[in-house]
Amino acid sequence: MALATRLQVPPELITVAARRVMARCEELARVTSTPGSITRVYLSPEHARVNRLAAEWMRELGMTTRQDAAGNQVSRLAPVGAPDAPALLLGSHLDTVPDAGRFDGIIGVLMALEVVRLVRRRDEDGVASSPFPFALEVVAFSDEEGTRFGKALLGSSAVAGQWEASWWDLTDEDGVTLREAFREFGLDPGRVGEAARRPDELVAYLEAHIEQGPELHRSGQALAAVSSIASARRFQLIVEGEARHAGGTPYDMRRDALLGASEAALAVERICRGEHHIVGTVGQLEAFPGAVNVVPGEAHFSLDLRGEFDDTRDHTWDEIARELDAIMGRRGLSWQAREVHSAPAVFCAPLLQDVVRAGIGGEAPTLFSRAGHDAMSIGAITDVGMLFLRNPDGISHHPDEAVSGDDVAVGIQALAEAVLHLAAEPR
């Protein structure tokens, strides 16, 4: 019998599912280390609490659940008679940036659970199973943001088998190493490799996420399929000049490192504005020695550079570097850069783009994601696809981050129907 490709449930069930998602977003928002705002970081008491909540909601659906060796919460619903069937992985992350919004990552985990609720099969004894030839798994990744240790995608990197031994020496702002935090959380650093999944264990990965940009809001559309996730490079730059007395040093003798860094920041904006789908951000800038009456002799600043394609991103960095040579040469300064992060662009599989668009229906738009996601890591072991939800005004990583219940409802339906379309595809 052919599998259905449209969701056969009453519309009111979708409405109830969306309300449950919105209520649970509020419940999770109360799990925070900073009263009055939302902050949940990796391997913290708050991480443990949201994992326990997620596990309760997973078991409620008849799924088996476990916390893996990297602290991700994973659940599974297998087909009848096929306990080891490969799995379609659905999910996102539950950690946050400091002073976060309620929906970034979180809504993708909760929508995935509602999809399982809508498509699962129950036997006469009420035992739930996957109605497909593959299992359904929902994962709540533990550290997409990288807030605590400065390294993003730790949870999904472990699942992708890409954990690096050098990460154990990363420290948080209190000097606690990642290795120490693992042990304090109850995890064994020596077993982190057990979180890794093999490609043959997975069918694909689908992630729903708020857009974190204004394109859907500007176009008046609720949902979009994602074509790719931005390639990224991050740098820490140092400009060196000469610290001298602020009052006694005339302008023609100054080698002001802060002014050189400031001009560099403006050059980043100018150059990136001229490139298609390239975004450059200077998010940190610090001057030394930092005294009110001293010409800054050294300045440190960051650069986050993102692009749709790796070669365009790299070309833009080369152009920025040439401009920095010119700026520092004019000002009698020197500069150096240390690359601290590099990630290639990740392209969503054409089939998964197709099933997401089919799930949305009509003339579904397709967008490029300038923000990073756990799908970037998981793309190393299986095909990935993403569904974007409209985010009013495009604001994210901020308490004003928003999504409407109506958009969540159509998003749940679209994601469920994308799963149905995928199941109907010949394998």
C-alpha cells in the first residue's frame, strides 16, 4: 500500500499542537541561570533540567529516550519488527546565548515532537511505533551556540564523530575546562566517542528553525525551504602601534592602534556591502592600555565573515586583508590575524529541499541561511534539510525574538508532510 503524502488529521489537532509548542517554549524559558532573562549553557544545571523535561515529553509519545555521551537528549520510535531500522533524525538545540529569546533552536525540538505525535502509529494496546520503513528520532542538541566554551556545535559535532581532543582544554570564564565540566555533569570524557552515529544508521536529518533574518517577514510568507547554510570564517586581529601621552603627542607623531582598528571595521562594512551574500561583522573591539590619557598602542578586534559560497567568502577575506595592509601602512601600524574558526558552506540535499517545499505547498520560497545550525555538523554523516519559520522583524538572539502560533501550526503541518513525502520516496 502506498504511503500517504498528505497529513490525514483534523485541523484542530494541528492548532492544539501549536499551542502546546508555544506553552512549552514558555516553560523552557523559565529554566535559566539569569533570573529575568534566558541563559542556558552547556553542561550546566539548566542543561540538565531541560534535558529532563525533554525526556518526559519524549516518553509521553511512547519514544525511548537517552542522554548520549556528549549530553544530547535523544529519543527513538522504531517501526514494528525493525528495532534497528535506520532513522530519520529531527530536532535542533535547547542551549541559548546570554539574554536569549524563547524560540531559537527550542522551537525545532518541540515541533519535531509534535510531528512524531501526529504521524506515529499505535497498536490496540496503545504501543507507539513508526509507520514508516525507518525509525523516527528526535534529538535535542546540547551546545549549538558555544556560549560557555567559545566553540559552537559541540553537541552535534560529537554526533557527527568530529570531536577534537584539543577541545578538552577549552575553558569557561571561571577557568573550568571542558573536561572538568564533563565530569561535573556526570559524563565520562573518555566515552564521548560513543555519541557518534554512523551514516548507515541514518536516513536524513530535518531541522525546523526560525529564520533569524527578515526575508520571510518582508515577503509576507510564513515558511521557506533552506538551500544552504553559510560558510564562515572567524578571526581575532591585533593592531600594533605606539602608546604615548595623549596631551603631549601631536597628530603627525601618533600611531594610534584604535583608530587603525576602527578604520578597519569600517572597511569590513564597505567591502562586504559590495559583495553578494557576504556578511562581515566586527563584534568585539578593545584598546590597550585602555587609559583615558594614553594614545592606544594596541587594539584587538574580531571579525565574523559569512558567505553563501566558500570561494566568494575567501575572496572577500583576501580583499579585506589587502585593505588592512593599506590602512596600517598609512598610519604606521602593523597588524596580524589568527583564524579561530572555519566552516565550509553546507548545502541541503536537493531531495530534502523538494520534500520540504512539497510539505509547505504552493509556491514555497527557498532561502539561504546566513546563520549557523546543527545541520552543519550533521551534514558530515547524512543528508540535511531545513524548514524556516517567519521571524517578525528578523530579530534573534534577543528577548524580542518572536514567532506566531499560527506560523507554528502551518510549520508543524509542513514538517509532518515533508516527512510523509520523504517516506513515499523510493529508497
